[in-house]
Amino acid sequence: MFLPTADTASGAPPGTPCWVDLATLDTSMACEFYGSLFNWEFHSKNDPVGGDGRYIIALRDNVQVAGLYHPSAGNPTGWSLHLRVAGAVNTVQWVEHLGGSVRLGPLEIPERGVLLHVTDPSGAPVVLWQPPSGWIFGAHLPGMFCGADLNTYDGSAADEFYSKLFGYTSEQIGGDGIDYAEWRIGYERVLYRCVMDEHSEPASPHWLVYFEVDPDVGTDALAETAHKLGGGVLVEPYDTTFGRTALLTDPGGAPFAVIDHSRPVDLGVGRAEVDDPHDD
């Protein structure tokens, strides 16, 4: 779903991406990296989610775009996708009825609404979030969230779970043997789902988060900057039907994708926006 620069996440339809955050063992390094890469600024607030009691809000042009925090011991690191729910407490029953499992919550956090960490039936973790009234999430402009792919081995289980939970319609847009589906709310594109190759190096089901590239900078230059800042380039920039894309990692090893949607190339159907980092 294509959100304007600053959308009120609490008023978006259930199932809409409404936030992304990064769990990292070095928040200072992450702030320096993403601040330089995407021109983010940061402010910190007290929050029980952070292992150090802090939660850092990233802003681009004074609009909230992402969160960063130090995870508690034993919890995973990396980028997480949040999907909006109207009521987190009632959603627990639906998640379990549809074959998912609850890992944490519902957890009410002052000024941040109610969080519910779950694992879907295909094995992928996701955060279901009831954001507070007026919560702003900037998206789909340079340096902001612009999409996500669910990479899993069980596409049918993922399609059924999210379609029944949020009313998504699922359309197969893959080709050449690629199982790649587009999920929509009404006529609006919301998310994508890709089935990983079982014969490749094993990887856990996961979400891959995309950030929009400034066309005046370009994907190639942004990837080079990420490398100079201590990050990595897992997939070199290349053209897709969605735009010029690259797969990067931050200095802590967290993968994320960047894409310049102003540069689509007609290569035919059958390819995801970016090659999955774990699908060799």
C-alpha cells in the first residue's frame, strides 16, 4: 500500500504496514550508519522493549520513519515489520485459531500502543501492532520504508493465514517456476510473498524490508556509500521491473533492501524485487 509522506498509522486499514524497527546490539553504530545513509536524525525515549530501557525513533525531514533498540538477552536482531491491527487483545485468538503462535504480548507500551509478537504458520516472525491514536509513519519517499517481502518455504500457509487475518487477496505474479505472490487490500498493493528454494542454503522464514532510494543519488551510489560506512553489499545493484535494486547489510549484519522506483525496467514477470539474502 502506497502511503503518503506522513500517514496516520492508527487510521490505516488492518494489515497495513505501520512501522519498522531494528533490533541491534550496537545502537550507536546503527544510528551513525543509517543517519549517514538515509539522512535520518534520532531521538531517544524510555521504553521497556529496549534491553537498556531505551527506544530510538528515527526521523527523516521531521517525519517518524523507523525505530532502533537494543534487544534483551536471547532475542533476535535485525529488521522487523509491524502490521496494523484494530485490537491486539482480540487478535491473539485469531492468530492461534489460524495456526500462528504468540511469542510476546499483548504488551501495552506508553505512547506506543499495544504490541503483539507472533510467528505465522509458515514460520516467519512478525509484529502485530495497535498503534496509538495519531501515530505517524513516513513511507514511500527517499530514505523511508517502501515495501517488504515475506520469504518462506510454505507459501500456501502464509497466503491462507494473512488472507484470513486481514482480508488480503493474493495474486500469483511469479514466472519461470518462481512462486511469488502479491497481496492486496482492495485494489491497493500491500506486501509480497516469495517461496524460497528448498535446495539452496537453509534459511529461516523472514521478512525483507525495503527503503526508497533518492533518485538524485541512485542505487549504485547508495550501495557504494553503505560499503564505505562499514556495511556490506550482498547483491550488487541491478535492474528489475520494480526499479533498480540492491541488497545491503548494516555494520551489525542486518540485511535490508534499497530500491529506486523511478527506474523500472521491463524484464518480464517472474522475479521478486530483490534476490533474497539467504536464498543462494
